[in-house]
Amino acid sequence: MFAVIKTGGKQYRVAANDLLKIEKVEANVGDIVEIGHVLAHGEGENVTFGAPFVDGALVTAEVVEQGKNRTVIAFKKRRRQNSRRKIGHRQLLTTVRISEILLGGAKPTKTAAVKAPKKEAKGEAATEAKAEAAPKKEPKAKAAETAAAPLFKAPKGEPDDLTVIKGIGPVAAKDLAEQGIITFAQLAKLSDKDVAKIDEHMPFSADQIKDWREQAKELAKK
């Protein structure tokens, strides 16, 4: 027997024990999830279609793994404006194994495996063990400071007007300033490693940054 199901905006033809990757489902590994959107089911040439879903039909599946799809790059470029934008996206996926195809309102026979709760040690030894196992947490102020640390150290003195460089607008100039880049000299001295770092952490492409670097070299001489 097979069924055609709909989940995550996509349709799949499935049968018992099929391994399938679908849009992320909120469940733990080993859980049994129910997919009630069954568009059709059948065996051989006998197929029943729903309108749009088959009444009383249900497909259950066991969660095997939670993961991500390969990275998809979205690259946008505007002609004659020297503007490029690159964004990466990894779709969250859930790998499931089809357990049962149920018809006529039948109830699932398989349930999620029950995990036995861990017994806690008693007394002082248990308290010490928990204290050692617990990860040390950084103070909130220190964690916030680390998360907000800029990519580069801004030099002392007055900043240059980076919007003079073709391709850098007020928004881009602000983003660069937040990461410690405020002068033509800084841009001019960026190494290829620095360019790769900016490309990874900011919404600017490597080619775009290298073009700004060449313009900054001329401006830094003035």
C-alpha cells in the first residue's frame, strides 16, 4: 500500500518503511509523528483520491534525525550601481521513517519509545557530581560584550566619510563603522584574509570589498 501525503508545502509518495526527508517537524528523535494530510492512497491500480484530503486517512512516521539541507546561496547584483548582496540559507529538515498508513479512522499501533528517567544519586556526592557536570556560565555582561565585539579595532581620531567611496551608502558606512572600519586607510590596508572575514560576517561580497579597497587606496593618498 502507498499513500500521497502533503507536509511542509510539498507532496510525497510514501510506503511503509520508506526513509524520507521533510520540512522540519518539532519532535525528538524516536518520536512518532502523525501526518493527517493524505491526498490519496492505494494498492496496485486501486487508488482512492481525496477532495482534497482522504477522510479518516492518517500516516505515522518515526523521527530518525534532525538536520539541515545543503547551503543555498542567493546572490543579487544591481547593474551600474556596484551593489552586490550575498545571503546563504540552510533549510531545516527532519528525516523520518514511515511507520503505518492508516485508513478509516484507525488508530496508530506504534508509539514513541519511552525513555527511563535517570536515577539521581543521593546525598552530597550527587550535589558535587551535578556541580562538576554543569557547564560554567559566563556573566551576562561579559557574554554580551563578547557577542557585540567588532571585527576590527577602530583607530583613534576623526573618521573619514566612507560614503565618498562609490558603492558605500549611509547604511553600509554605518555597518562598517559598527565593525570598527571608519577610515580610508583601514579599507586600503585590508588583507585578503580580512576581506574573507567581512564577506563571512557582513552582507557584502568579497568582490565588492576589494573594489572599495582599491578606491580607498587612492583616497588615502590625498
